[in-house]
Amino acid sequence: MYLTFDDGPIPEVTPWVLELLRKNKIEATFFAVGENVFRYPEIFEQIIDEGHAVGNHTYHHLQGLKSDNLTYYKDIVQADKLIGSNLFRPPHGWLKRAQYRYLSGRYKIVMWDVISCDYNQNITKEEVLQNVLDFARAGSIITFHDSKKAASHLYWVLPRAIKALKAEGYEFSKIEFPKVRRLYYSPAIQRIRRFRNNLRQLSHWA
């Protein structure tokens, strides 16, 4: 099955998720909001460096049904310059028919069959966990959120969901795609990559 995370990266949640995945030797897929990638490029690079897949979740978390097509496409292209993936997940899972036709020719559109509802503060964390465990099955794409809104549920639910699903014999994979299209690195990302390369060289010669 496939763990996916929407709406990050943010410093309050995403590094914690990465640490948990690392401890459990799980590769996941992160559908990133371009605006957050621009703000926190080092966390986005960490996601990639640790072997996870990334996908486009628009730049401003726009909902397709509430956006005119041209504005929506431009927002996705803006995010693509930072994210550079051919995976796309529409915020809230909604697209107009014309938007779907246009985008499916350019991206692999990835929805889900299990949504944790970790963002819903009207249900308990126990209900969020049970929601995942009741509906997950072989091949499921499970959606969590590395966001502030979901954090209070996510911190409790995610480790327990992973433990329970592993106990049932499930394994986790990232969503594969044909190629990585890193079209553009922002200046901030370029500086971080140069700094990391310099550190690697120094450690090599130390």
C-alpha cells in the first residue's frame, strides 16, 4: 500500500513525519504545495534526499471547481517550476471535466481510496485511526496531511496506523513515475544544494 501526505512541507510537521518514516524504513509520496516549497526548500530537499516521491499539489492550494481553467493551470505550472514532478493531486480531489482532460495528458493524476480525515477536528483521533484501519487493503493509497490543521491527530494516529498495518503483513511503497522532471531549482534550493555538496567534499577529504 501507499502512504501519501498532502499540503506540506512545513517545519512544524513534515520533519517529524520524515523521522517516523525513516525509523520504519518506509518510502512515501508527498504532494507538496508550491508556496510551502518556496518557503521551506530545505525540507522539500530533505524529502527527496531521503528517497521519497513528490507530486504537485498546486502553488496556492487552489480548488479546481472554484477556479477558472487558465488561472488553475498557471498555478500548477508555477508549482511545477519548484517541484518538477509528473505526479499531480488536485486539492480536495475536485476537478472540472475540462481540467481533468487537460491535466491527464501532462501528469499522472493520483487520487486515493482511503482518506484519514486527520484534518477533521470534529472527530476523535481514535476515529481517525479506525477510519484508516477499516478501509485500508492491499494496493490502497492512503492520504494523511503534513499540515498544522492535522497535526494533533497525525502525531497520535500515524505511528499506530503504521504499526497496525505492518502487523497485518502490509508493506509500503512510494508511488513510482517514469521520470523526474526537476525543471527548475529556486535560488534558495541551489544554495542549499551547493552547501551540501561542499560538506560532502570536505567530509570525503577529512
